[in-house]
Amino acid sequence: ADDGKKLDVSFTFSEAMDTGTTPTVTFAPAVASTLTNQSGAWLSDGKTYKVQATIDDQGIDANEVKIDITGAKDAAGNLQVDHTATVGLGIDTLNPTATYSSEIKNQNTNGAADVASDADTIVAYTVDFSEPVSGIAETDIAVAGGAVVTGTVALSEDKMQATFDVQASDDSDADLVVKVKSTVTDLNGNKLIETSSEAVTVDTRNPGVVITDDQSGIAFDGDNSVAYTLTFSEAVQAIDADDLTVTGATVDSVDHTAGSKTATVTVTVTDDSMSNVSITAKPSIVDIAGNPLVQAVDDSQTVDTRNPSTEGAPKVSDVLITDADANGDGGPSTLSVSFTFNEAMDTGTAPTVTFDPAVASTLTGQSGAWQSDGKTYKVEATVADDGVDA
């Protein structure tokens, strides 16, 4: 039918016939829908009547078509002897069809049901045909969202069922759909009517995460709590402290609701430390389909919880103050005391310097300032003769 071919049926009689009489040719069962534009004519030998019809693809399957002719007369006008219809024709213009079923192999229990994920990318397909087919190969199968697993295509002994495995594409959320192509034919060469399988949901895309914190500067003794926000690229299953690696601090809390895209992790910075806090979100965190997280690390939070100390004793400009210092020719002298610390200091904070016992009446006009090195604090006082002995 696809090639536009015609069918010829010829009846030859035992003697010369009346070619002016047109006999009746019938097919049983009726196949007029497939054998269209039927026409007949006597041939030049005067004994043979030929019927011709165009073959049309009308989905007919008749294996034993009986062909009969009646009403022919010989040249003398005698009616033909009743013809015993014989089986002379098989018709098959019925195209095969396919129905599909599928099952995710080794379904991941740590993820959404009926979703192919990283842990269960293989889907087993069964295709049932409406009639036996001549064969099927990997090239006869079109796949959207994946590929046929090489070597898995098989056809049953009765040629009515095909099975094969398909692997979903990596890093994809495109549905998996298969279609057996019309290159598959039945035993008589009729092409398969192409249809597609129902979609299998796929999620093989691994979630990512962005980690930020609420500290704009250095974490120190006075502000040693850091709150991290983990923002995931998609909803993830419940997480806890075991899903994190934290160094330079201890985890106080993990606040996350299963199925949400954000989590808050609060940590307390380690005391007496200069090491940055590092937080790692591990692949044990999985999305709803069960795909593991792409591991991420944030180690940008600087820390200084190490308390500064002075380097040795303070430096004093004069270890013994006498009347001469208060009543000298040049006027009262100045006493300076310098404290040098072991690291850079906050020069915006003025420390308190005390003398024990209190000698403010002798060391008057005390004032202090940080020096240019950023580590030394210097106090100066004017010596007064106030009768102090300490």
C-alpha cells in the first residue's frame, strides 16, 4: 500500500466467452476498503477476465480471503458452471502497535518515590506489541532524557514483547520518554505505529549550596558567636550537625526544616585561637530525590580570641623619684611609663593604668597615648613634691 501497488486477479475459462457480459467478482470477507477502485475487463484471448484494484492501507488483516466469480456466459450464451470459491489471497495492511510499561530498577529508598536519581538512574522498559514483529535493535528506539543501555535489548521468543534498560542522563531534570520507531515492522513488513511511553520523572541534578555568615569582621572574645546561613539550590532533606564539618568552633545549633532550601548553623568560636573558622557542608546532605550535595567549604571567617599580654615589665623613665625631680632647676620633671603588648592593639581603646599604692598626689596630670608601633601604650605624669614615700 505504501508503494502504491495494484492487485491483479485473473479468471481463465475453459472456452471462448461472451466478452459483452461482465461477470461479478467478490471477496470474502469484504475487503473493499483495502482493495479500492476495482475494475475488470476481458483479455484479448476471449477466455480470461481480469480484475485490478488499488491497494489502500486501511488496517485490514485477513489471512484467508476467498475470491469468487459469477454471471459469466460462453459465446453461445450458456451461463458458467458455479465456481467453487478458493482461498487465493492473504491481506495484511494492519500496522502493529506498542504499549509500554516501565520500572525504576533498585529504587532508592532515601529519596522521592518513582523518581530516577543519581542512586537509581536505570529504568527497565517492557514493550508489548499487538502482533509479532520481525525484530528490534537499539537503533529502533528513540530516547529523550537518557540513552539505551548497550546490550540490554531483547525480543521474546514469540516476538510479541521487547525489553531493554535505559539510563537517565546525568545532571538532568528532563523526563525520561522512550519511543519504538516505525523501523520496527510486523512479519509482513507493515511499519509500527509510533507512540511514546509515559514520562518517568528524572532528577539527577546535584544540589549546590552558598554559605554566608553574619560576622562582618573578626570574631573575638566579645563577639564569638557566628551564625551561618546555608542557601541550597533546591529543597533538601533534613540535615543535622553530622552533615557538617566545623573547625575552629563548636556547633551550638542547626536549624533546618526538611524540604526547605535554607538552614542556619550557629557556632561558638574556639577560645585562645587565631585560626579561621571553617565550615564544610558534606555530600551526606541530599535533595528530595536523594542526590548528594556538591560539597562546599567556607573558611573566610577570621578569628582572634587570643588575649593580648604585655612583654615583660613596664618601662619606667626613672625608677626613683625624689625632691630633686620635683624641685629641680628646670622645674618638675616628667615620669613616663610604657607598656608594650605582644600583638597589634585597638588604639581606639584607652586602657586604665593604676599605681599601687595610689600616688596620684605626686604623679600629677597623668595622660596616656598609644605609640606609632600600635603595640605600646605610654603614660606620662608630672612629678610633684607631695611628701610621698612608697
